[in-house]
Amino acid sequence: MKVKVFEIVKTGLAPLSQELEETIQTWLDSNENIEILTTSQSQHLRENTIFVTIIYKINAPDDTE
């Protein structure tokens, strides 16, 4: 089991939710064969920062091809 924590800070004109989605999707696209076990999200006291914690495991590639 592994843990990945993202600190996502609103930096431009795009909504924070868009930055959140793009950051996590980019990470998912570059990490194949993972299974997400659970996620959690918390907002920092400053409104423009969100922490996302993902607990996941890496699965063996499927060799049935």
C-alpha cells in the first residue's frame, strides 16, 4: 500500500476544482496498474489550498494478452 498526497493551490483564473482535476488526472495517466483504495480531501485554512490524500496499491500487469 502506498500514499500520495497532493497540495493543490489555486494559482490562476481557473477554478480550484479544475486545477484539482487536472493535477490528479495527470498523475493517474502517468501511473498505470494502480488501484485506488481510498481518498480523502481537506481544505487548508486558506481558501485557495486543498490537500488530497490517495491510498493505493500497484497491481501486477495483466499477462493474459
